[in-house]
Amino acid sequence: MAEQPIGQIIDALGVKGDLDEGDLPTDAFVILKIVKANGDVSLVHRRSESLDWITALGMITAAQNIENSGYTEASTDDT
């Protein structure tokens, strides 16, 4: 298996992010489901170069909690 950039693959899968102008993404942890030519299925993960293991663990844990219970953004009202 040869490593290759996956940005275009993620784009082709229709993955989009909810980013506001001025937001600065700093890290990424990506999990891909792969179906091999012979039909075998596997999961692979990759992370951005700057992502340390403890932040990756926190991101995975937060993502699992969000997927399990849903997520509602806290109100940004200052009143």
C-alpha cells in the first residue's frame, strides 16, 4: 500500500466542515473505511503532522460522545 494525499478523496466523499470566516483548522484525525479489490474491509487512520497523541485521543473521545448523544452548540448570546 502506497501512502498518498487524501484531501481529494475526502472531498469526493462529500465531507464538509462548518467553518466561519476566520476559523483556523489546526489538526485533523481521519478514519477511513477501505474496501479492498478482493472485497476485504478495513479501517485505517491518519493524522495531521502537528497532532500529538493526547490531542488525538481527546478528539476521538469527543467525536464518540457527539456521535453517541448528539451535540448542541452552546448559545453565544452575551445577555
